[in-house]
Amino acid sequence: MSTPALLIALNCKDQVHLIIGSNPLAGARCSKSIEVGANPKLIAPADATLHYGLQKRIEEGQVEWLKKEFEDEDLRTYGRDEIEGYADAVFVTLGATHALSQRISTLCRKTRVPVNVADAPSLCTFSLLSTYNDGPLQVGTTTSGKGCKLASRIRREIAASLPRGLGAAVERLGSMRRRIWEEDYAAELSRHPSLEVEVGEEDSGQSAAFNQLVTSTDAEVVKQRRIRWLAQICEYWPLQRLVNVTEHDIDAVLRSYATNAHPPGPIDMQALDARHRRGKIILAGSGPGNPDLLTMACRKAIASADLILADKLVPAPVMELIPRRAEVHIARKFPGNADRAQEELLGLGLQGLRQGRIVLRLKQGDPYLYGRGAEEYDFFRSHGYEAAVIPGITSALSAPLFASIPATHRAVADEVLVCTGTGRKGAAPDPPAYVATRTVVFLMALHRLGDLVASLLQDVKKWPASTPCAVIERASCPDQRVVRTTLEYVCAAVEEEGSRPPGLLVVGQACKVLWNGQQRWVVEDGFKGLDDVDGLPGEQVPLPLEVYEDLATPG
């Protein structure tokens, strides 16, 4: 096993870093130097091709470009005067096989200048960690030269596990520690003007009593109660609870200890934890209708929600997955009332969030495809709640599939266009012109099918009346229905067969790739697209335990 490296954090403010090379890595090294407060100086020939980002930093004066080849004297020429002109660190970005890399590494070792050579651990006296930064909080990982990609992966995994806002919490708790020390120092100095108090870590000189609960009977440690309390919460409290500590909490703790030698518990931990349980809003797509097509994330959201605001078109099999404990509201949308119903749902959602509830806005299909999802996201964000968005399988692509219509097919259809059949406030949208190799899917179009077809057949749009099309209703549900026809007969077919919403219209040559009947129209009833899948052996994907408990509750 190799000897581990000493991991340290260096204060690089006002240092001089020499970067050798002009490639994108050189630009990244310059950016990192600037980030930590150092002054990067780039050594590269005048005719070198610079990366765009590096060129921009040079033009802005953030990087000094020394237009020359590297020379040995550069190490002690361009550095700081206080260290006799030596550079504080050297970054070689030329790679391990370049002749200069070995030469510069040997020279830096002789002069004790820290050096890093890209992709050459044996030529380095230090390496850079893969870092995560959040204010004063820095987390670094290294694989000791065994794989930078793996180090980045580990760093991402660690960062993802940390609660949001931890860096700000570190700042607040650090400020509290400093305030405690300053107040204690000032108090000691007022009693003993000649006393010199050293500043140390809060656990320096720590006695065996540190792990004992701070009690009001321990008079010997009264003056140390605050710093011990701070040290204990930093050691033992969950990170999320530390994140929830506010400036107001810190002021309250300091005032409590200042006015009462034996104060009660400084912070109500239950109230503190409750702040993390603030309301959450989830925008989720429920797919085309079949509950087997729900994503696992959507199933989890349904099982976890306290309040569910559902579209009225979300089918019953999906709604049956909702636990009985959840409160459910169905959108009361009908022609002329859509905006008012939308405002009602948003109001109910905001009310639930302010009560600390998990609110699920359950939509049919995908929330961002003609689902007003972005509008709702923006609404809740404007009130301080960032929504989690869960995609759903859109009927625009799944419905044609379940009707044996490939949206694209070689030599037949090379593009797919998804359109709405109904504009804002019921206005007629402007449909696309005819393109022979295009498949067009019209959502929300059946209630004004006659106007839509008429606009497609007019001279401006030039859609041939013989263009194949299909009306697909209640896709993926047991009562799915497909009407296969052409633009010439589609209105007559729907008028005679009746409507079974929700439905959509697919138009294009792709409609006859797997079916090419000669009748004016053909009606196909029923959905069996997942029958063979249902019969396959395999483990049943479990729902959360809470759902099973709810289903077992007699009612």
C-alpha cells in the first residue's frame, strides 16, 4: 500500500502561479488560480493557439501572458519579491511525454517550488483535489493519481448527500463561535487587563467531561457552557438540523446564556426540525393512462403526498393508487372555466404548502407538454417553493405506438411534430403545412375536429385529402379505441362512431406503415399492448409499505 499524501488547505491569496501551456487545461488551471485569489502567469509562445476562455481572461487582465518559451530562469524571475522572485507554484499542462515536463519537474524539485504535471503523478510534488465548494465549506477527494474521473464521481456522490444550505450553516456557526470567543475574551480582559488569551480550537484542552450532558448543576463550567454547547451540536446534531439554525436562533442562544447562568434548552429541537418539513410541491406526469406506465418516481410521489391536485382526465386506475389518508381535489375544468379552475388548484396547492404538506400536482401525460407545467412551476417559485418535476410518458408518442403507428420510419417519416388542436381561450391555432415525410400529432383536437381538418385541406396548407390518419382515444386504457381512416373521411367517422375522450389525431404517411386497409375507416376496440408483459415472470415491484397498509385498512 502506498504512503498516503498529506492533504492540506493552502491560502493562495496574492501568490504567483506559473502555468505552462496554452491548451484548455491551461485555461482551467488559470481559472482555479483566480478562484483562490492567486495571480496566474501563462508561459506560452506568442504564436500559440489559445483556448477561447483563456484568451478572454487574458483580454480582461485576469491572466498575464508571457509570450515566450519556458526558460529555467522563469522560476525565479516572475514570482513575488518577498520570496526572491520565485514562483509559488508551477502547473505544467503539456502532458507526461513532453520533454519540458520532466525538465521543469526536476528543476522545481531542486528549488523546492511545488509543481504539478498533467497526467504524470510521478513528476508531481502535489496534486489538485476534485473539490465541492459551498461558501466556506470545501470537500475534496483524491484517488492519489489512480483516476481523476473516479475522484470526480466520488466527490459528486458525497456532495449529493449533503443537505442544501450547509455552507451557509457553516458560516453562521463559525460566526457564532467567533462571537462567543470575543465576548469571553472581553470579559476576561475586563477582569484581568494583563491577561493574554490564546485563540484555539473549541476542543483544545478538552476534558473528559466534553461528552457529558451540560447541566445547570455544573457551576465549574458555566462560563464554558456556550462553547461546549456549540461544540456538542456540531459533533452530534444531524446536518439538516444544523442547516435549520438561523441568525435569530444564534442571537437567542447568546442572549440566553448572557442573562441566565442556568438557561433552559437554548433551542427547541422539535421546532428546528419542523422547519425542514416545510411544504413540498411536486409536478408529476401520470402518463397516457395505464398505471403500469407510471414512472417509479410518480408512484412514490402518489404514495407520499398529503394533498393531490389531479387533472380530471387522470384515469380511475391511476387515481386508485392514492392512499386514503391523502386529500384529493379534481380540477373542475370545463369550457369557459379553465382559468378559474386553474386558479382554484393553485390556491389550494399554496395553502397546503403553507401548512407544511407534501402537495402533488398530478397531470395526465407529461407536465411540460401542453400541461401548463411551467406556468405552475413559476407560480410556486414566486411564492418561495421550488417544485420537483417528474416527467411522464406523453400520449403524443405512446398513443401512436399502441396503435401500431411508428412516429418515424425509414423512407416514410423522418420527423415528428406535436401540435395543439386548441389555442388559448378556445381559439383555433394555425396548423402546419403539408410535408410528405412528417408525422403530425394533434393533441386536444377532437372537439373541434371539423375546423382543424378543413384548415389542413385548404389550398394554403395543401394537405391531400387522401393523407392517412388515425384518431386514438383513451390510449393504453382497457377501452382504448383507434379509428383508422384518411383526412377525407375522419370527420364522418368520428360523427358516426361517437367520441370517447381523451383522444388525439395522428396524421401522416406513417399511419399506413403497419396497416394499409382499403375501407373508408376501420374501428379497433380494446387495449392489449401490455398483456404479454403482464404474463412474464419476474419480481413484483413493491409499492411503499404505507400503500399496502392503507389497502389493508377496512373501509
